[in-house]
Amino acid sequence: MKPNGGHILLLWFLVYSGRAEAIEPISTSIAVGVAAALTGFLASYQNIFYYFHECCRPEWISLNKSGLQTDLENKLFGQHIASDIIFKAVKGFMSNENPNKPLVLSLHGWTGTGKNFVSKLIADNIYKEGMDSKYVHMFTSTLHFPHPSQNALYKAQLQKWIKGNVSNCERSMFIFDEMDKMQPGLIDSIKPYLDYYVKLDGVSYRKSIFIFLSNAGGDSIIQTALDFWKAGRDREEIKLRDLETSLSLSVFNNKESGFFRTSLIDKHMVDFFVPFLPLEYKHIVQCTMAEMRNRDRKPDQDVADMVARDLVYFPKSERVFSVKGCKTIETKLDYYT
């Protein structure tokens, strides 16, 4: 009779414990029973291990839809376009068990408008460990790709890093900050991973998320916001269609941007160009009040107004939009409290 899995598992256990030579022949039913018990023990141990140690399983990676929606509504201020796009895009993608391609979002706007913050909100509501998850990977152009002469090396390293991490977990997230400071041509090296391939060298990238953050295109966004303001129209009237085409063209033709003439745009690999509007005085007040709550302090309207008044706005005479957005709120609040 050929040994089955139960016999083999039992034999392994006996050899490992040093008792194989002393054992008497036993019945198949007993062997299978012992093997089943040992298998159950190992499975239980594995489940306990996964409970305490992050792994690529739904217990650790799954979208909290209500959490993301609530965070976007209550923590991101003045960004009605970005909130709507990001919630619908992430919800749809994470609900699809067989997406055709990775989710690719490109977030654009001036500093302090919420691009990095939104990336954190997405990570916090997908990964149990949030930005600390070993499946969330942040690349910063000035830190990871500082020398233009090393572009060929960076391309090879970037491909290797992404392939290795997706091989480890298909639900990986990659965030590229300072795209406006990246050397043109470098990001093209990952174009195959963003395309509609089922697999590349045995690896599927379809369930991964790629997020690009950039100040490039910020000027065209601000111009649109100013045009609406000058026309006496409310900022909530601004729609994606008012910005998306000019934004993608502005980024594509910007020689100082990592997206300059990139195949990611030319071949339509980016699912959404997400504009972040310049923030107004009332949004700075909201940011300040939120920071107070984060510090477990009762929000103080007078303090929030003092912080907001201390910032620089443009146009200079009308003081409509904050130059730095909510970027310096944390340190400003320390000064006033």
C-alpha cells in the first residue's frame, strides 16, 4: 500500500522527534488520526501567527468604506473634487476581485492642499497598519533618486523593488512623492506594471495601487480657481471636467516634471488626474480646529482665527487663497498655545 499524506506527516514527526526506530507498526486509521490532529495544530498555530503578525490576508488588508468616506468628509477640507474621485475610485477598485489593471492616481496641487494627507487616509483605511504597513511603500524623488547620472541604475532598482514587493503581496501600495522633482524618463520604467497585462514574468500587478504626488499642474489649477472667484462663482461649482484636460496637458508638457512626455500619460495608464484646489481662509480655520482635536484639546475658534490670519494669502490685496495651505498649521498652533 502506498503511503498517503497522513503516513508521510506522521513519519516526519517521528523522525524529527528521534523515535522512528522504536515505533511499532500501527493501523492506517490511527496514523491518519494523528496526522489530522497534527495538521490541525499546525493550522491553528498558523492562524495565531497571522493574527499577531501582519500578512497579505483580508484580516490585514481590506477597505473600510465607511471609514474612508468619513475621513474624507471630516478631515479633508476644501477638496470636493478630490474627495469624490478618490472615494469612488478606491471603493470600486477594492471591491473588484479581478481588476483589469492596477489603480493609478495622480494627485496635483500646490503644497499644503492635502495630497500627502489623502495618501495617508487611503492607506489607513485599507491596511490595518496604515502607513506603517510593510505593504505600503513610499518613494521620495530627492531622497531615493537624487542623481540624474544614475538614472539607468534607478530604473533597474525601481523595477526590482516593485516586482519583489508585489510578488510578496499583490495588494501592495506604492506612493511616489515629489514627482515634479523626478528626472524625466525615470518613471517610464514601471509602465509595464501599470498596463493591462494578466501577468509579467509570472507576477500579476492588477491588484496593486500606485499614487503619484506632484506640485506640477498647480498653476493651472490655481488659475481655474481664480477665474471662478473673479466671476463670482462658488468653488464647489468647479468640476473635474473644468480641470482634467488642462491639468494632464500641463503635466505632460512640463520639462521640469517627472511626467514630461511620459508614456504613462501618453498611453493612458493614469486612471485619474486629481486636482487639489488652493485653500481659503475658512479651510485654514478648519485645519486648525482639526489639529486641536487631534491633540485632544477643545477646539478654540479664537485661536484658529489667529493662526489663519497669520498666514500669507494671494492675490495680495484680496487675500483669497493661502500660499502654503495647511502645511504650517502644526507649528503655528504651537506658537499660539
